[in-house]
Amino acid sequence: MSKFVARLAAVVLTVLLTPALRADEGMWLFTHPPQRLLRERYGFEPDAKWLERLQRASVRFNNGGSGSFVSPRGLVMTNHHVGLDCIQHLSTAEKDYVRDGFHARRLEEEKACPELELNVLISIEDVTARVQGAVKPEMGAEEAAKARRAAINEIEKESLEKTGLRSDVVTLYGGAWYHLYRSKRYTDVRLVFAPEKAIAFFGGDPDNFEYPRYNLDVTFFRVYENGRPVEPPAWLRLNPQGASEGELVFVSGHPGRTERLRTLEHLKFYRDFVYPALLDLLRRREVLLRTYSEKSAENARRALEELFGYQNSRKARLGILAGLQDPALMGRKAEREERLREAVRSKPELERNYGDAWRQVEASLEAHRKIYHEHFLLERGQAFNSRLFSIARHLVRLAEERRKPNAERLRDYGEAQLESLKQELFSEAPVYADLETVKLADSLSLLAERLGFDHEAVRLVLAGKSPAERAAELVGGTKLAEVGVRRALEAGGLEAIEASRDPMIELARAVDPLARRLRAAYERDVEEPQRQAYAKIAEVGFAAFGAHTYPDATFTLRLAFGVVKGYTEQGRPISWRTQIGGAFERAEAQGHREPFALPESWKKARQRLDLSVPFNFVSTPDIIGGNSGSPVVNRAGEVVGLIFDGNIHSLVLDLMYTDEQARAVSVHTAGILEALRKVYDAQGLVAELLGTKTR
Amino acid sequence: MSKFVARLAAVVLTVLLTPALRADEGMWLFTHPPQRLLRERYGFEPDAKWLERLQRASVRFNNGGSGSFVSPRGLVMTNHHVGLDCIQHLSTAEKDYVRDGFHARRLEEEKACPELELNVLISIEDVTARVQGAVKPEMGAEEAAKARRAAINEIEKESLEKTGLRSDVVTLYGGAWYHLYRSKRYTDVRLVFAPEKAIAFFGGDPDNFEYPRYNLDVTFFRVYENGRPVEPPAWLRLNPQGASEGELVFVSGHPGRTERLRTLEHLKFYRDFVYPALLDLLRRREVLLRTYSEKSAENARRALEELFGYQNSRKARLGILAGLQDPALMGRKAEREERLREAVRSKPELERNYGDAWRQVEASLEAHRKIYHEHFLLERGQAFNSRLFSIARHLVRLAEERRKPNAERLRDYGEAQLESLKQELFSEAPVYADLETVKLADSLSLLAERLGFDHEAVRLVLAGKSPAERAAELVGGTKLAEVGVRRALEAGGLEAIEASRDPMIELARAVDPLARRLRAAYERDVEEPQRQAYAKIAEVGFAAFGAHTYPDATFTLRLAFGVVKGYTEQGRPISWRTQIGGAFERAEAQGHREPFALPESWKKARQRLDLSVPFNFVSTPDIIGGNSGSPVVNRAGEVVGLIFDGNIHSLVLDLMYTDEQARAVSVHTAGILEALRKVYDAQGLVAELLGTKTR
């Protein structure tokens, strides 16, 4: 914990503020678990061993999901929609594992995923003092940001050199804490089992974020090292009975991002500016890919995973926006903020040191608004919605950054990040020229629409052509689809990049000075002031609300807890669990039309299946996007379920916890085992999961 | 022709400008047909009788399409997608004519369409002098607009009283000409035949605006008067051989709106501001209705026609935006405008009288930009995407406007407009509360997003609730779904409206003062200055480019001409026609998946059908949205095809004519007859169409 906090606590602890935590709230740090809460509410206190085992059995997927080791032979369980990326990359027009499912009955049949990297968190170190110490009071925002980045880059590099582990400095409480997370990296990850998408994502977009559900949203991978299944740092055993009603459960996973500590003005900025613009973009891309997909079955296959991503985000963001537009919810937020600000105002010393934090946030938002579109389009790359462009930019920047000392590099190109970057850069995952062209043309049009045809960047990028023409020329002309070409450019360094006549490299090069200027402006005028302001607000908050709290989610490992329990909707009770038979009933009620058509394998297995076995269930732990694939464990640390979604009421958890109706939605382990046994005849996999046999 | 033009012509006719018309360009007024062009290019000159017959056999649909009388017994042919509105209104969850098609084999089985009004243009009168004479040079914009509206309202009312015909004053050349169009109104329109949507719209959104096509996009209605089939003012006979390659053809229909006379700055305003915003809205509504539709088959049925409308507009607008973003196209436009402006600048007298027109347009655009969102949302009603709200607003405004003298009323509430308005208001077409709520919630959210929560209108409209909550309350509370309630409110006049506690009426009432202020601002600062400026530009244009031209489309009757002919795409020749067998081949190639699955009736008829019969064909006439359902006639005035689409290259016709690749797409009459005979066993209909029998 930072020294700052300790000092402050003495000053304001007398301020009486109601305890802030509601019911089963919290995405807790493994270093600061909610021991007292658990003891008082559930009479259960996990010990250090219990926590360490869960931590080390938990797996982070680099594409944004969670998972866990579930056997001593490196078997990893996650969601189908987390594995989808890889399943699609392994598929072709001839052999479509997304549609048909995949099952390797022997190790030799397991298929390596080209782009997947898994991380297991090994240790956590508080480096707040060193990071904050690098910033001197007299520094301006630009200098402060630079000094902090240098400190972080150095800490990460030192750690990597010392331990060989992936090392990431994580910003917590918006800048009040800095922790160094060391993770074991796994890059040889192979697909073991995936069901058909029709049952993994039964109900599709209409049922996404809804409940009751009937989804076998599960996929198994196996992690290898040196060509053999790895012995994981820890693993969790599947409990075949699975979750039962009223039971205390834990979720260990990587919630992506919450905004619970944001100020009211910051939320209004999201509500009135960021979210509407973002949703316009998500819908735009959804329609674009839908249109592309409808042209042929092969097009649909190519765009499937990306289209799902946009639909999923669209629905999630709409839910959050609905929360932001709800005066009741915003009122609660305002009230809480006002209490804190009142507490600050009431003490001159606090007012002097922390009183300007809210105004500082507002100023940063004004600055952000001014550069928002340019930054989003040119630096964040949304104007270039193309994998080939993203490769080109990485190559261009890597060549430049490498010539600098590590401490001065852009964060993504620090020594500690290079391995992961190269895995992405040299991935053999397929690139479809037609899809690239469609996407790039649309995003170049977006660039022109948002910035206007007279903007220097638009003129530079379009080079006198229409967006469609320019996109066709760029995708048609670049050779970056070939991994060999990328490797050669990477190996050739800055000279190779500067000499390259590849049109995509030329474009990335031409845009880079402007993009970097925008990045610098963003860091100086938005990120750094917010970091400083939120550090102050967090510190005041610690003192006011006590230390029994948790930071906003940052796609790092967290522990949530709660109970298995149904809820009430429009007066109707919603049961804690669905049963396998419900899938058949819903398919029937929907006339077996897409996306409610069950796969053949399920129709054939119907007679064999025990239709009363629990399929999906709901519970109250505080989870959010990024938790997909997280294990749900019981007091004994056994897996009783697999998180795959939250219901519609849970979408506001991004902003504020509630457990009246908000629920996490999981696949029940009994349902998983029943399906593996009777639909897929996967007896070997079942034996491995239950520990009755290892393959 | 206005006196202004004649005077001006003498001054600038000496300016040498190349003739402006390309190839088969032109959406010609029936009062000013392209006689010379036709004679010189095709050696054919339609006489007055030929033209009058075609004019009087042409039908305008009030929902935005075209059609023609094709039998002496009031039979009207149009597109399925023009009739879709009615076909859907007649359908229920139990009997779905959209999915299954409809065929009345006897007059008694023909079903009346609740909302349809057809108009046949009977006469045209030039009223330019009277309308322009009402505006005095000393009048400000507001006064000028008022005076002009008063003159128009009076002309329409006088004409209605004198002739009993629907009377509309049409603005041509952006305000240089005013013509009084008198039309016969038909409101008893009954559905006779519609094929299944699967073949009418075979290929769906992916094939929309594409070619080759295989669509039976045809529907037949019958017009009644006094309970009996009407004898139409004129009718066209179907030619069973249909169009042949290279043939000269004519299209008589109602192109909706072109922007060919707009200034370059005006087009840039569309490109950079209007179109991006409009497309965001179209995609938003598309995704909204798609999401709603996917929840159940019944939802899909309810939203089908509206969803199709958004998809169709989205694709069309994207095509136009692509044109606006094409430097080559905009360059041509700029060049042409520059030539005209140079001509003006070269003569001091012209410069004095007309030189400021372009600047005036720019000023109007600036004014429009400032009120754009407010006007669009509050006055154009896009914040209230709900049929119930639109009814409420009509009731509120009708009650107020009726108390004013006719000359002072808002245009839509003039005496001449009331009959049509009441038909819409008292329609028995079903209203679905769930769909209304979804749509209204989304548009209220849009209102808050665009104007901000602190805007007075947003506060007024949301009344302290979230958009979703407020929409549920409004739709749940209003009684306007009952036609009886609407009738009572209409009959009760302003007192009934002011006493009403119906929440939708209350909302419409509350918003109206602000909406009217926005309307006044729009008329004063945008519409009127543009009208004056474009009148000037048109007049200079007449003089410079000669009088052999045509005004921008205004959803009034026009004549286009061209030839039946294929084109070349990416080096491949595209045939002038497809054949019936092609539909089966395409369904097969697409794996019979939606929207490429043929209906059962077609699969069954396959053996009987002559697969070589022409199905769809392309030709060069200058058409655009609104021409849907237009007859394609030969020199003999016989119907040889039925317009239903334009190809993707034709979308830029909104801005500029081109016939390199742009083509109108039609159903071939031979294909229509083959399908009617062999798929639908519609021998009676065929006999009526060929004049071999009347029913």
C-alpha cells in the first residue's frame, strides 16, 4: 500500500461515511482478499494455500478471456467463445471446426493454435514507491509521464531479465498503486475439444446476455512445453455434482475493465460523447460484416468471430449506456460522490491537497474531447481496420523503437513486451484479402467522414483516391500477408523499413509522425492528468470508505465471490438453473430456426441424455467481460461451473455493483460431463477431468 | 416557363458551354418531353396522344412507389416491395401473406389495403407567375416564405374546390418553376396477387442493388370505386414477348429525389455532415430491428417491411456517399460548376443579379448545420420513432391548424391535404405495442445522445426517466392504438386535444411549440434562402445550358428513355437478361440458405417451367428510388418490363447521370407470364393481362 494512503488515513478516518460495499460486491486482488467479509458473511476464510492454488491454476488468454488448468497434464478449460479465435483460424472452407466442432481423441490429433498466448500469474510485487518516486513534484505532465514510463519499462525489463517471466506493471486505483505482475507465458497451446457453435452459442445474439440459457459454451485446450503436455503450476479438479442452490462460490478470472471509480463528470463524458460514438462504430461494423457475411457461406465463415465480437460489444455497451442514461443510477453515483467531496471540503488540509482532483478530471475530459476522433482514428488505428495495416504499423514502430534505450520506448515495444508482440506479428493465422479490403474501405471512409476531406491526415491517407479505391490498392499491393515478408522486414530493421516500397508499410510510415504526436498529446493532456487526479481521489476514498475495497478491473487476476441463486423478473421467479431438456424445448418453440437450431449430434443423442441434468446456472459474484471462461469453484476449490456470460441486468456492473437481478451465467459441470459422455462420446476427456485416468 | 428565364436567356445565350446531357440522361417532365433528342438519336417522336395515354395509365403510390394500370378493369401492376406495406398489414401471426404469397382467384377474394392511396396525374398547369408574384422584393425570408406558402395553399384549395381532384403545387428547378399537378385519388385498393417474398426478393439484402438478378418482384392490385372495379383513365397492355436486346424503351414513373442541381458546397455538406449522420441512424435502426426480429419468428414478421426499408436505404445511401467521396466524380461536378460561375462572372449584369447565389447557398448550409439535429429530431420527429407518436402529433397539429385560415396553415394541413391525412390517421393497420416501445426507447435515447441531457427538450421529453422507462410508460399509457379514440379526438377539435390526458397526446402537445419554432427557423434560414438561390442558379443554367433539360426529381411523374443493354464489369460482359433457370442455379450455388432459398411452389414447378424464358433484364433509362414499379414500355406503348431496382453503379444517379455501367433492373414480362401460368396457375390473371378475357 502506498505511503500516501497511510498518511492520509489518519486525517480523514473520522469522517463518517456508510460502508460502500453492497452484498457480494468486489473484484478483489489476490493480495488483498476480502477475508473479513467472507468470515462475517459466510463463516469461511480461504487460507494462503487455497488462494495460491486458485491463483496458479487460473489462466489468462491474450485475446481477452480467462480459463483454468483442470488436469495435471496441462488441460485448460475455457469458453468456446474464448477459443473461437483459434478454432476459426484452424478452419478452412473445406473443414469448418466452428460449424462442426472438434475432438482430438489422442494427443497427436491436438492442433496448435497460431496466435494464442496463455499467462499464469506467478507473483505480485508492490512497486508503487518506485514508480511514483520517479515523478518529481516540479515535473510538468509530459515530463512526468515520460519519467513514469521509463520507471515502468525499467522495472519490467529488470524483472524479465531476473526471472525470465513475463513482467507487467499494473496501474491500480487509477494511479494510486502500481503492482508488478509476473506471469509464466505459454505459447504452445493446442485445441483438444470444441462443440459445434450451434450448441456453444445456442440462441446467438438474441440470447446473448440473457437468461435462462442452454449453452455448452466450453472448449478444452492443452498447453505444451518442449513438445510435451506441461505440468501446470496448479490445477483444479472438476466436481461432477456441480453447483447447488444457495452454495457459496468463487470466481477467479480477469475482469476487463470497470468504471466504478470514475467521477460523475467522467461518466457523463462517456454517456454523452464516448459511448454514442462507439456504438455508432460498433453498429457500423456489425452491419458491414453482416452484409459481407450474407453474400456467401464462405464469407460468413471468414467473418464469424469478428462479427460476433461486434455484436457482443454492441449489446454490452448498450446495456452500460442504458445504465448511464438512468437517472436513478446516476443519482446514486452523484450522491456518493457528493458525500466524498463534502468530506474533502470540510477539512482545509484535504481541500488544499485533494480538492482540485475533480476539476483536474474535467479539464482532462475537455482535452480528450478535442483530440478524441483524431486520436481514436489515427493513433488507436480505427481508421485502418485491417490486420495488414496493424502488422505494418508494428513493423514500422518496432524498427524505430528498438533503436532507443528501453526506458524511452513506447510501452508496447519495451523489451518485456517483445516476445508477445512477435508472436502476434509472425502468426500464420489466415488473412483474407477480400475481407481486408471491405473493412479498410469502410474505415477509410470513416476517417474522411469524421475528420473531413481537407484534414491533412485524410489527404495523406487517401492520396487523391476514393476510400474504396485506396483500400483496394493498399490490400492488393501489400505483400505483408506472407509471414516471410514480415520476418524479413523485422530482421532488416529501420533500413529495411525505410527502403520498403510496400504500400502498407509506406502508409504506416507516412501516418506515424501524426499518430505519435496524438499519442503524446493524449498522454500529456489526458492520461497523465487523470492518473494524478484519480490517485488523489482514490487516496481520499481509502480514508473515507476504508481499505476494505478493491480497484477497478484492469484485465488482471481477481477473486469474486457470491452465492448460487435465482432472481425475479417482472414478478416472475427465474430459477437458479436450467436443464438439458430445456434446450430441446426452446429449439422447438423457436421452430428450429437460426440461431435456435440444435446440431445433429444433439438431436441424435436426445434419447440417451438425462434431460433433467442441470445445464446452465446463475450466481451473484461480481464479474464482467474478461471473466469469460473463469472457473466457478466451491469452498473446496473444486470446479462446479464455468462462467460464460452475465445476464442483461449485469451489464451495469461496469459502473456499479448490484445483485438484485444482476447475475453471472455459467455452464454447470454436470451438464458439461453429461454432454461430453453422451453427445460426444468423449470418455477419455471425462476420465482426465475426473482424475480417474490420465491420457 | 417563368418570365424570368425568358428575359435572362437573351443575355447569356452567347456563352458557349458544351451541351450538358449525356447519352440517355433525363427524368423528363411530361410537359417538356425530350422530343428532339429522341428524334435525333432514335428516330422516334412520341405524339401527344402517346404521351397522354402513358401519363394517365401511370400510378403513384402514396407510400413512395410507382405502378400502372394494366387492364380496363382497374388492375394495377407494381413491385412486391411497393405492395409489401399492404401485404404485411393484411397478414397476421396465423396467416402470413408475405411469406406464403396471396392470390385472389375471384373479385370477392380481393382484400382491401387499409392505408393505400393511389394517384393518377390528370393535368399540369404552370403557376410560377402566381407563386413568385406573391413574393415582393422587399420581403424578408420569413415573410417571403409565408407569402409563398399562402399562395400555394390557396392555389391548391381553389383547384380542389373547382375540380375535386387532389391538387399539389410542385416546386421544380429548386424554386424556378411551380406547377400545379391535379391527380385523381383512389383509396379503395385491393390486393389481387402477390408471390412469396422468397422469390419476390430472392437474394435479399445481399443481392439488392446488384445484378444479375432473379426476382419476381411483382404484385397486382385492383382499384375500386363505389364498390366496383374502376375503369381507369388509361391502361397499358402487356406485351408477352417482352423487352429485347437493343430495343428503345421508356419508363414512366415517380423518381423520388435527385441532387443533380445542387452546388458543390451543398454536396460537400451532404458528404461531410448529412450522409454520415443519416447512415449512422439507418444502421442503428437496422441493428435495432434485426435484434428485435431475431427474438422470434413473429417478431420478424412484424418488423419485416420496416427492416427492409432501412436496409434498402442504407445500401442506397452508402452508394451515394461512395459517389460523393469519389474525387473523380466530385471533380467533374466542380468543373461544370466552375464553368457556369465563370460565365456569370464574365458579365457584370449577371454577376450583379446572380453572382451571390452560391454564397447564399453556403450561408443556408451553415444555418442548417446549426439547427440540424434539433430540427431533425424534434420537428422531423426522428426522436419519436413511433407510429403512435406520429398519430398524436397529427391530431395535435390538425386541431390547431384547422382554426386558421387555409392560407396560413402548415402545408400538410391545408384543405387540399386533409383527405389523404385522414386516411393515414384513421387507418386500421395494426400497431404492435412491443415494437413501438423498442423503437421509441431507442429514438428517445438518440435524442438524449445528440442533444445532451441538459437540453430543454430532452428534459421535457424524458420527464426525469430513462429513455427505456419513458417509452414503456408512453406506449403502455396511450389509447391511440384504437382508431375510435383517434376519431373522437379528431372530432373533438382543439378542446378535446387540450383536455386529453393521453400521455402521447400530452407529449406531442408539450413538444410542439419547440418543434414549430425549429420549423420556422428552418423555413426562414434554410429552405427559403435555398429556394431563392437555386431559382437564380437554375435560371442562369437555362441560359447557359439551354432549355433542353429537366428538373431534379421530386416524386412526381417523369419520363425516362434508353435502350435494353448489358454492360461490362471488371472486364466481364454482363448479359442484358437473366433466365428463369438462373434462379435455380443461384439457389443451388448458395446452398439454399436464406435469402437464397426458393419457395416450395417454385421447386415443385421446376419441371413445368421453361428455364430459358427471360426473367430480369437491364436497360439504360435514367431512374432512381421512387421509380420502383414503373412500367417499361416500347414504342408501341406496350409494357415489356417492370422496373424494380437499379444496379450498384446506378446509385450515383442521385448526383449525376452515367450509363457506362449504371442500369435499371426490371422483371421481364415473359418471365412474369411464365411464372403466373406455371407456378401459380393464375390463368385468369394472365388472360386479363393479355386482354384475352376480363374477369
